[in-house]
Amino acid sequence: MQTISRFASLAVAAVSAAVPAFAGVLSPPAVFVDAAGTCGGQTPCFTTIQAGVNHATASSSFSGLVIVFPGTYPESVNLSLMGSAVGGTPDDIVVGTGTSFESLLSAAFGTPNPPTSMVNPAAGPAFYNSVSPFPGSIALIAFNVVSKNTHGIDLHANDDVSVFAMIADGNAADGMKLRTDGGADVMVIGSHADMNGAIGIDVMAGSGAVFGFPFFADTAPDTFGPMASAMATKMHSALSKVMAGFGITSAPVTTVFDSLQVTANGNKGIGINVLAGDTALFEGVTANNNGNFGFNVDSDEAVTFVFASADENKGSGFHVSSTNNAALFVGVTALMNNPGDGITVGNAQFVFVVASYIRNNDADGVHLLSLGVPPTGLSNQVVGSIVCSNGGVGLRLESNVDVTATGDWWGAFSGPFHTTKNPTGTGNAVVDGTSGGGMGNVTFIPFIDTVSATQVGEARVGVPTNLPVQFSGGGGTVFLGSGAFPFVGNVGGPGDPLGELPFTVTTDNGVVTAIVSGGDLVPTLGEETGPSIGAAINQPKGTLLFSLVAAHDGLATITVNGPCGLSLAQPIVLHVIHLAVPALSGAALLFLATLLVWRGSQMVRRRRANH
């Protein structure tokens, strides 16, 4: 069960200067839109968004700014008409829900679940440009868009397109269709696209594509609190470490200021479809329950997923069809995709999967097809992960390269089945050139084969008792949730710390508490607490640390269960004692006070006598 505390830290820090669409927009002139026609007394004031756009102009210092008061607007807004009512021409434009520029920034960056305006035309997209490409940058902030016959948003620009805090649910075609030319990027931040007729979010970026953190559509609004800005800064730090470790320094890394989430649940097509001319970054992104792939990505440069989930899609969870650089998966979760693999990499220079949770996919857990030669000092790796109970095999290599796949849990303490290297293994199989049916060579020994904990001990009522459980293998040479790679030693998990946690800790006496962590990338994301909690590795060397606070004396029994049999064989049993302090009567307290005063006067007399 996901507790409120873990999700209370999800949102975005306000660092507007790093967002291209807001460059130079510090105190811009604006036009206002209010369906009620008042605009809080601010002018110029219009009753439709289209009229506001028609009167918006940009300058060398400022983007055109249209501030839309919350309300319902049954119109299809054509951004190509920008400035047409005042003799202007289309240029950089920002259109967002708010009552002032400051509230607009808060909606984009600082407020989870900000107020939105409904834009629901009788026909056509909610926002589009009739003349393509739009000559400037476009930023849309905090709208709920619904189109009855086409895409919710359909934009094609010659400059950056940025979308913040958008809801694009139940559109007839794509939730969002976003295109940029040349060196322009696409950013989709804090948004979601659910139950659309085609693709949730369809992106073709001339340069890079950045996806990030949410106001988390699948969680009730009241689960967010004042700690909401902390997560974004932490997650961006995690992404920066990953990218720097692999030497990835292309332009989108310098333009993304934060990490947010996009969800795309229940679409009839692909959840998130991206064709990028540069690096594609996905941080804290969820794509579940889609009618095809969760993610489908084709990029000229590196494709990076950090703390992302793709579960229960009707295609592979993560499908990287092609990249001329690395395909990186750090702390990702891919569960129960059917039909399809958990992770499919069609073509990449090299692949890196670490601390990930890949279970019960209909086909293979990880399917690697065409890989190249990794840069000096790097290697193909699938390490520190849970790969189990997949319908095909755990790892299938169909490229004539070497892959290191050590420190993984394959669903059995005997390791993965391999026809020649481990014929007695009963876990999810590994297929390579040495087993027949594949190519190349996979090194998977040592694997996770040991779960250890202190099985007995003592605790006190109401006092936290820390209890570690370790998941290791090879005599303590490899650990779950970590591996030897260029940027960090411990990621934790395995899997997305914002998705399904892999372990369950349960007690029959009091409550257990465990922090949720991204390891060295994000040491603390929140915590789980209760009689039964979801938990993940949160300490170095494959260690899950939790605490027990017993409610009464006697015995406390704690079980730790994980996926595919990765559990403590025997429960932890603690003897709980209650150290009670007897209550003193009024007479006893008076006597004690008198005694203390007398003792103090005696000490004073002795000091005087000594002098």
C-alpha cells in the first residue's frame, strides 16, 4: 500500500529561468481572458482564449502572454492567429491558466494539481496552429483539453514546445501531438494523457525530448502537501549524475531544470511515442495500461530512463527501437506487459540496465537485439535487478557482444537456467550464443542467492528497533540494487521508487517503517509506515533497513516477502519487553523534593567549609 508520506514530496521547484519558453519573461505585459468577463479588474480583458491570442504580441524582451482565468472555454484555439487583431504576427507565446503571471509560474512549477481551465471544443483540437511550422516557441500551462473528433493538442513549431501541468484525457485521437523542427526541443512536464483513442503523447522533436514529474494523476489530490517541491530537485540531481557518468552532455540536458512525471494510462495505442533528433530523457515517468507499447522511442542520441514505470501494456513496456548511442534504464519497473517484453532494445550502441524490476511479462524480461561496441571503459550490463517469472526468458541476447548480468535475482536461489553454464538453475532462463537460440555471451554468475537477517532479538515497547535484511550473492561479492558502473554504486529498489515496491514487510505487533530511497542517486524520497508496508532496498550492499515500534510486550513476528520467492525463509522474531516507570504518589513526590533540597544545602555548606 502506498502511504501518503511517500507521495507528499512529488512536484516541481520553481526555476523558471531554465525553461526556454520563459527566457526573458520576468515581468511581461499580458492580455487576460475570463469567461465571466471581469479578469479581476485587469485589462485588456477578453471572454475567449482565441480573442486573447489574437491580441497577444511578443517583443525582443518578452514572449506574448495570455493569462486565462479558471473556467470552461468551448473553443478550438488557433495559435497561428496570434497578434492578428493588432497587426502583429505569430512569435513566442505562453498561454496558461492563472490570475497573474506569478500564479502562472506557480501552476507550471510549484503547485501540485494546480487549477486548470477546461478547453472542450465542439470539434477540432483544443490548441493547434493552422500554419506550420509555428515560427516561435509555444508554452501551454494548466489546461484540461478534450477533443471529440481529433487530438487534444496538435502543435508543430519551429522552436521549442513546452507543456506543463496539462490534462489530456479522453480525446478521440492522440492526447497530445507535438512536433518541432531543427534544433528545437519538446518538454512535457507534470502532465498526463489517459484513455485517449490513439497515442497518449506523440512527440517528434527536431532536437531533444524531455519528459518528467507529475501532479500524479493516479493519486488523490489530497496526498500532496507542503513538501511538494523537494522531489523535483532530488530527481534532477539523480538524472544529472546518470548523464554525467556516461558522458552525455547534449543540449537537452542543459535545458531541463527539473524532473516531473507523465502518465499515459489506458490508451488504445502507444502510451508515449517519441522520435527525437537528439537525447530523449524520461525521469519519473509512468506509462501503464496502454493498448500497445508503454514507451516507444527512436532517438539519434542517448535514450535515458531514470525511475520510470511501464506496467500492464499490450506491448513491450519499454521499447527502444533505435538509438545511435546508449539505452540506459536506471531504477525502472516493467511488470505484466502482455503481449510483449519488459524491455526491448532493437538497436543501440550499448545498453545499461541497473536496479530494475522486471517481472511477469508475457514474452522476455529483457530482449537485446542489435548492439554495437561500447565506449572505452563501459560495457553492456543488466545488473542488480529482479528479472523473474517472465513468460519467455529472463534475458535474451541476439547480438554478437558480451553482456554482464551479475547480481540479479532470476526467481530461484539456484540462478537462471542456462543449457551449458547453469543447467540446474530453475530461475528465468538466459539465452545467448553459448546456450543456443541466441548470440554473444552473457556472464550471469554470481547471481543473488542469499537473503540474510538477524532472526531473533529483543525490542522495547514504543522504542524503534532497526532491522536490516540483506540480498547478496557470490559470497558477498554482488548485491541486489547495485553494480559496478561509472556514476554510482547503489541505486536501491530494485525498480521505480514511485511505482510498485518489490518487498512487503509485515508485523503482528505494532508498526514497521522504512524509508523509500533511490540509493546514492536520491537518498530519501519519503517513507512507508504501518503494520504492513511496501519496501525496497534503501542502504548500500543490497540492504533493506526498516524499524519496528512494538505496541505491546510479548513476541513480535516480522516477515519480509519479495517477488518470485525472494523472501526470508523464516520470520524475524523479537522478544518485546515493557520497561514501565512506576507512578509516584503526591506524598512520595514531596518527600523526594525535600530530600533534593536538603542534599543541595549540605553540598553548599561543605563548599563553604572547604574555603
